[in-house]
Amino acid sequence: MTATGCMATELEIDADVGAEDLGSGAGALVSMNALSFNALSFNALSFNALSFNALSFNALESEATSALQDPGEGGDLFRTLVRYTVSCALTGTQSFSFSWTDGAGTTHEEVYPGQLGLAAAWGEGALDAVGKQMVSACLAARTNRYGVSVVISMRSHEKPLRHDVAEDELDAYAHVEGAFWGNLFAETPCLRACYHEPSVPVARSAQRDCAAGQLDGAGGIEDCGMIEIVGSCQDLCGGLHPPGQYYKDCDDPDSGRTRNVVTTALE
């Protein structure tokens, strides 16, 4: 992983490709899928200040501490982004706590719980390269252009999301929406998305435009804030992994193949 650009980690041969019983990927995601792309875009250049040490308030860089305690609009956006980040990165037994004081002098005690555990080791040390990409992909997958929370099924070749999705989840969330990847923690942050062509109408009707893209007045596709929509997943990622219905890896236009990808599916 280099410090600049949206670089993919080198693909490795992994013999451990068996199923993992992690329960329903969708059942854990009834809420918190309405991250504003303004929160991503506004904070992208300073977001890297979170990654250098353990994800605890006392260990944060001064830039991140100041942003979290900012009583203004920028602080609100950053706190929202950190809440989603903690949910993506840490497990349900972990949390992130801090306090801040608003303009009226009221102190707010915040406790953000973990959920998915994509980078659980971040609770004790600096975020590693794979963790940076998986947390970034998770945040992109949970972003909604309209601020609407839509239940999604999140799937990936990478642990702990890697599992053969249960039949009831495959039936309930049968419309694979697309895939997300990138690195918000790089010197030049970037996020990418591709769309699953058969599900584009479903995604747009569900107000999930950050993979399918919003149509502009001329019929073209608009990006979702800083999430660049780079094309069809069928062209960039190959076929869906049959048992889990997820894309194992995708081609980034700038950096080559990466498997640090999160696939989403809708009802």
C-alpha cells in the first residue's frame, strides 16, 4: 500500500475459502445505511488522522480530536462519519467513547458501538492496509445520496463478511446492487463503485444511487459525491461468486485488481 492515490493491495492466493457461519449479513444492517456523502467528501482529506493509532479518543491525532469536538456543522459531519466508521471497523463488544461541548455549553457524552468487525484490531493499534480498504468500502456501501436508510445485505470475499449467504437471505435480498472499494485513508482519498446491470432499476427505485448512479438531465450518470462510479461490475469484476452472490475482486481503473471489495444486495 502506498501513501498516495487509491492503490489496491497485492492479491494473494488464499487456500482458506470455506464457508463461515456468521449469520445474516442483512439482519445486522437494518439501520445506519444513510451516511451522507457530504460527510465523506467534507472530511476525506482529514480522515487519515484517525488511522495512525488505536481507535480510542486518547490515542487520536490532535487534528481528529479537534474535529470530533468541533461544535459547528463540520463537527457534526465528522462525528457522523466516525460513528459509521466505528460501526464498520469494530465488533459488537467494542466501542468508541468521547465527549464534546456544544455552542450552548452543554456537554455530550458519546458512545459509538462497533458492529461489523472489519478491522477489530484497530481497537488496540494502528489500522493496517487491508483494514483501511475494507472500512472505506463499508462506508461507501452505506452511503445514501438522499439520506434515506435502506436495508441492505453486505457481502465480501474478505473476513468477517466472507461466508456462503444463507438461503433465506439470498431469497430476501435477491437483487445484487453493485460493489464498492477504495481508500479514504490515503493521501489522495478515493472511493469507487460499480453497478450490477440487471438491478439498476431496482437500486434507483429504492433511492440507492451510489452504485447505479443518478441520471442527469442529459441521460448521463452522476457520481455520488466523492464515490466515482466506474462502470458495470460485470466488466470490472467478472462473475458473481455463486454460493455467496458477491464479487470476489474488481479492477480499479488506476491501481489494478483488489479483493478488498464490499458487494451489496437489495430486497
